[in-house]
Amino acid sequence: MPRFHSRPVLAGLLLAALLVGCGQKGPLYLPKSQSPSSSSEQPPTAKP
């Protein structure tokens, strides 16, 4: 009966994990938008 060797499986998983991370570059968060916001402008208030 053939024995199961875990070393090739672990090596394959390690290689796959390294290859998955190869293309991940840049910040890991979304940068804040640089669009000019009108913070001094207030929304119109409702009149009773």
C-alpha cells in the first residue's frame, strides 16, 4: 500500500501562497477622494 507523503503537498501549498501574493502592490486601503468638497456650504433649512 503506498504511503501518503505530505511534504510535496505542503510545498505546493507554500508555492501557491507565494504566487498569489506576487501581484498585490499598492496601498491596502482606498485613498480618500481628492475632489473639492464644499464643507462651508450648508444644506438649506426647512421653513415652518
